Amino acid sequence: MRILILTIAAACGGSSPAASPPATTQPCAVYDESRGKLALFGGQSPAGLSGETWTWEGTWTRAATSGPSARTGSACVYDSARQRIVLFGGDTGSSRASDTWEWDGAAWTRSNATGPGPRAFHRLAFDRTRSRTVLFGGSSGGSTYPPETWEWNGSSWTQAAASGPPGRFLHAMAWDGAKTVLFGGFDGSNTLGDVWTWDGASWTQEAGAGPPPVDHVNLAFDASRNILVLYAAQQTWQRGTGGWSRVTGASGPTAPDAELTYDAAHRRVLLWETPTEGTFRLWAFTGTTWTAL
């Protein structure tokens, strides 16, 4: 598997309307619950790497002109305990990053805390029971995929597990109301389809049928229905108390990968995709169908 990174410092292009973000792949897309907005940062556009921050609440607004450097493959998640978006790492085009940033709705603040090593295409999830941001995996460059679990408490990182899932990147991870759930990804040789859960102390591998092995995959937790929603390779799956099930007839997004986040104000999952080079689309899912926004 190869991931193409254009080594251009920043991007402001794309063929979407001028008052909208560049059409990027692998950006951070997270719903900011306390401010009722979708926040979008970074990614790879046709013009290069983006370092732009945008918000959306029906219309797009350029929200910041400073913050993390241009990059793709960073990971971010909403910390509901402190009402911040947490961002870690990414690929800057010349190296992997290991910086921690937080967005408060007005500005980015960089933390001086040390923690996980440089990496990109990892995942973050926020455990609302324990008020911890959980990080797993990623690519640290070359053929190195650290099988590390870290947790962020708002001021410091702690390596939280010595064993668990094999190393991987481009996987999916989200909190499901009780535990952090990890699915799929790529380990440098194989596309994976295993499911693991993290309870704050240890990882447990789950058995049973689920989505086929896939990478470039993402998850979001629909809190109104107590369901995890997964999207990858033009397939939509859900995971509830009865296990995994594919949502048939849920046509809409066409990109092989996309970013998912839960819009708590409207009780829907939002999906960001770039179906063709230079264009983006935003979709909403409430359990049966995708609706273009």
C-alpha cells in the first residue's frame, strides 16, 4: 500500500466554492458539541497539504489562521469533559509529527507535554466514562507501525498498555458508550478485519462476524441510538447490542474512505468525503439512509 503525500507547505485550492475549505483527504473532522459546529482541519488537497481550520453549522467559516502546521493523517477527537478538540500527530510531507494541540472554538493551543512518538494515520477516541483520550497505532514512517496504546488526561500522556492489537494504521476507533472499539486497518502487509475493545485497563479481541477486512475505515458513535456507525469502501455498517449488521440500500457517499463524526445537536452522523479530486461532499446519516447536506 502506498500513500501519496505532496510536499507543498499549505493548500488553499480545490474546485469547491471560495467560501469553503479545500477538498482534502485524510483531514480531521470532529463535531464540537459545546459550540454546535463541525470543525475541519488539514488533509491533502490537489494543491498540497492544508493547514487550514474551518467550521460548519450550515455554512462554512474560516475559523483560524494559525495553529498546527499543514499536514494530513493527523487524529483528533472531542473531549467532552473539557470541551476541547484534541489533535495529535500527522504527516507534514517531510516527517511524522508528535505534537499535541487543542482547539477551544477560537484558537489552537499547543501542549508542551511529551508522549507518543511521531506518527500518522493513527486514531483517537474519547472515553467519556474515564475522561481520557485514547490513542492507538499509526505509521511512524518506513514500515514501522507501533502497537502502542496511550492516554491523554488533558495535561499529560501515559502509555497505557504493554499488549493488545497488532500494530496498524488507517484503522477505525471510537467509544461506544461503554468501551473503546477498534476495527480493521493495514499492518504493512495485510488488510485487517479484527475487532478489539479497550476498557481502560486491557484490550480484548472479540469473536464473531463483522465487516470484511478493510483499511481507510472510520467509526462514529450515534449516541441517540446507542449504535456505532462504520463507513469504508462504499459500505455502511452498524454495531449495537446485537452485533454488526450491514445497512443495505444506504447509498450516497462514493469515496473509498471518509471522515465520520457524530452531530449531537441534530442526532445524526456526519460524513466528509472527496468523491473526485478537488471536490468534497458532506452527508448525514440517521440510521437508514445518507442525505446530502
